[in-house]
Amino acid sequence: MKHKRIRLALLLIGLLAWLSVAFYGYRQVHADSSSSLTTVTIGYQKGDPVDISRQRGELVKKMKAKGYKVVFKEFQNGAALMTALKAGSIDYARAGDTPPVTAQATGTQIAYIAAGATKEYGTGILVGKNSGITTLSQLKGKKIAYTSGTAAQSLIIKALKKAGLTTSDVTLVDMSQSAASVAFAKGQVDAWVTWDPYTATAQVQNNAVLLTNGTGLTKNRDFLISTQTYAASHTTVSKYLVSYLSADMTWAQNHKSALVTMLSKTLGLSKTIVEKTVNRRTFSMQALTNTSSIVQEQQAIADLLYAEGVIKTKVTVKSAFLT
């Protein structure tokens, strides 16, 4: 009887060992493959190229096939994105033209990875329908909403210069774009420096007038930014991201009707507003090097902000462009 119990115990032990091996094999085959993926975190703003790629889903699938798990984090503006990039909470950031310059001026070792086409036609200065303001020179003495550290800041400086004015000739009110939207709608400010879809929303909902767009003042391009340290050690990741973002922008450019439907739902805006936004811009994303003409565009912004005292350090933009 004793020998039977021993044999039974040995049999049970053997069975448990076999089950353990079998379960381990099952887990190896069926386990979530994402656990072995390298995480890449990208910061974005609603409706920007990265957001379009996020919603379309192709970039995530393609990056996963290459061994990467893409995590997206949403931010309200470029200044917040640059802060997150410096802190290391994101690996890449999609920002406009001014945030990278101000970030570089404050010591963030940024790296320009890629750039999109101009967004100048949907970027500009809005005034009320019945404001009586028809020229830039009539902004003198007016209260103007803008967001510091963004494309709006360099645009308003350039626009005032074009009219023979300075920032001392107006009252600039620094506020978030969402707060500026409310202030403008209520008539608490005379003008608002902004970009799409805010521009299109105010035009459609408030009958706002675009006093001037960005033509001759700003390109307000989309930039994919990283840090010098991360970019230097993740050239393959950058290569994949630029390639897949570029493919998504080609899709966006060639399927604007589908893009309008998609963005209308996610932004919670009418198709009329989104169509206005989409139809006056070009979608693209291309890799950058320090020989690009865009270096001069960014340097002009840096020189302007330094001359105006907005940034306290003279910036050499070219050093942030990879070879």
C-alpha cells in the first residue's frame, strides 16, 4: 500500500511537471507580443499630423511589425510639448515653428527630425465682423490675444512690424487658445492671433474676419522634434516614423473627404469647419538635414525673438538640425 502511494505521488509530480512545461509553451506562443516591444512615446495636439496618423492606425501597425509599441500623449500647445520633451516624458513631439526655437533658447538640446508643408493660409489674425479694423495699422491701441511660445507670438511681432508698429503700440494678452476663443467670442479682445482649426471655427461660428493670414509672415510648419541624445541613439526609429508619417500625410492629401469625416468626429467640429481647415493646407512630412532651406526659416524666427527680447539667448538653429 505504501509503495502504491509513492508511485501515485511520483505520477502526480510528473503530471504537474508536464502541465507546467505545456503551460509555459502555450504562454510563449500565445502571450501578448506587446510585452517584447520597445515603447516609443509621441506627443501631439488635436488634429495635427501625428493625430491623423494615430487615428488612421497604420503607423501603429507598421511600427509594431518593426518591434515598436507607439504610445501617444496629447498636449494643448507646443510650449507644453517642449517641456515634456525636455523632461523625457515623451520621445518625439509634433510642434509648430516657434516652440522649438524657444526650447532651444532655454537649453533644451532639441533635434529637428522632419517638417511638413506650410500652414500659412489657416494661420493669421482674426478680428470681429463689425470691428471696423481693415488694416494692420488699425491694430494700434487694440487688445490682442495670443499664446506665448507658439507660432502666434512670432506672427504678431512680424505683422506689427509690417504695419510700422511695435508690441508697445498694442496690448498683448497672453492666454491659451481655448481661453482666447472665449474672450474673442465675447468681445473681450479686439483681435486674436491663431491657427486652424481655431481660425476656421471663429470664421464659421462667429463670422470672424481674417485680417491677414500668414503669407509673408509665417509658414507655421509642422515639425517632428526629438532631443539630440534620443535622436542620436534611435536613428532607425526616426527613419521609420518619418516614413510612416509621410505615407499617412500622402493619404491625407489624396483623401481629404475621408479626412474631413474622421477629424469632424474626433474634434467635435462641423464638417463645414473641418473642410475649411483641410482644404486650405497641404499635408506632407519629410526628413530634415542641416542643409535644408528650412534652417534659414527657423533662424529668422530665432533672430526675431532674440531682437525683441522674447528669448534671452542667441540661438544657432543649424546646430539642432542633424547631419
